[in-house]
Amino acid sequence: MGDNSTPSAVPVASQDERASLTSRVIPTMTLSVSDSPLTAPLPPVASEASPAERAAARFKIEGNAIFTGGAGTLALASARALLEHGASSLTLMDLQPTIDHSAKAISDLKLEFPTIPIHAVHVDVTSETAVEKAFQEAQDLMGSIDVLCCFAGIVGCVHSISATASQFRKVVDVNLTGSFLCAQAAAKHMIDGKKGGSILFTASISAHSTNYPQPQLAYNVSKSAVTTMAKNLAAEWAVHGIRVNSISPGYMDTVLNAGDTLQPIRDVWASRCPMGRMGDIEEITGPVVLLSSRRAGRYITGSDLRVDGGALCF
């Protein structure tokens, strides 16, 4: 007797979806044009300006800035640098416990720049609604959003064979999805403002090479994706005058890498760096100023700037 069973059919929905592929309309990017005021070269600094004035103008920060992960050591140092170079207002975004922990540092920053409005807004960067609310609050407080520096991120060092799905997702969610949500929120306000702006992601040398000796797959994958995201958004948003870049710091000498128990690993890191040491906190600020400055970074977008003491030479 023959087999009367029939092969399982492809679900109707799947058949319809496959058929619709031939008639789909794919959205396309619009690039900028040479005479767009949002992307054209800036007029030169006035000829009567002194050399010191021209030098200051070259790296001037214009408008208002947001730092996510803003209560962290690297973000606070970079925020101070933007204020020194002329930022009009500043909003530090972070989790409320982190803001509370850094209350003195934030207070000291306000004392250092008494005439410049400095705000602290709590946010969970993985929450779309929380991000939208926080960026609207920053817009209301400052009047505009002109610069976004994304410093929010977490590290997870765990052997991949034993990593759980939740551990992997958490790192990717904060470092990658969180950066996207914040960039998207900032870009919406920048587009509405019709003045362009700068978005800077914090990637890592981990985006370019496997770290040694610590295993940290999720972190490395997330940071690699951040550099790719910067290039894609730079292409999409140039028409709006929004530059999007990333920096890839090497091992920086912060509290996250401190402690006697980490000394053997710190020694390994230093031994594999041509400059023989970890980076000083201040050494991240120059690149942040460059890429955030409307004039200094005018023709830089879709780039990743490595700040690593040569660690990626090998």
C-alpha cells in the first residue's frame, strides 16, 4: 500500500511574504550636495583675528552637548574639555545611582564653570521610552541638542563556553542598542533644529582585535558593531548636516582597571603596547574635542579614531 501522507506545505503567510519580495520598495538614502549650508566648508575665521583667536576658533565647540554615561570618569573629563572649548550648555545622562555616586564630581564641575548651565538627567539607555523622555528633557533644558557623546557602556569578562544568553544580550543591549537609541533621539532633535550636529560613539580597540588575556566576546562584538553603526549613520544623516564618528580607546587608567588583583593583567596590557603603559584620562579629551568641533571636524564623518598608544600596531 502506498504512503498517503503529503509533504508539509509551506505556510500561506510565508508564501505570501516570498511572493511580495518581487514588488517591495526599498528605501534609499539621500546624500548631501556640495552647496548645502549644512555640509559646505565653513567661512574662514575673520582675517583681523589674532593668531590666538584663530587657533581657538579652529577647535571651538558650538552649542549644547549631551554625554551619556555622563557621570563616569572618562565622560566627565571629556565634558570638561568641551566646556573649556566653548560649549554653551551641558547635560550629563546616566543611571540615577551613578549620578548620585558622582555627585561631588558633578558639583565640582558646576563650580568650575559657574556661568554655564550643567544638568544631570537620569536615563536607562536600553529603554526607548526613557531615552526619548530624557532627550526631550535635555532639549527643553538647553534649547537645542548640538553634540552627543555616547560613553554609556558595560564590560563582561566571561569564558564564552559558559556565557549565558542573558549575559550576552545585556552587554549588547547597553553598548550597541543603547548607543543607537540615543543617537536616534539626538538626531531627531538635530534634524528638527536644521543646524546639523555631531554624534560621537565610544567604541574600543576591542572592536578591532581580540583582547588578551581576558575573554570578553560580547563586549568585543558590541564595540565592533558600534564602529559599523557610526559609518552607516554617517552616510544616512550627512544630508542633515549630522556627522557621526567613533573613537576606539585602548586600556585607560581608570577605576575600572584599578586594584592589586588586576596588576598582573595590567602588566600584560602594558607589555603589548608600544608606549608601554595605559592611557591617561586626559588623553581621550583631545580626540573628543576634535570630533565634536564643528570647524575642526568639519570634513570628518564615518571615521573611527584609535586612541591606544599603538596597541593595534601588532
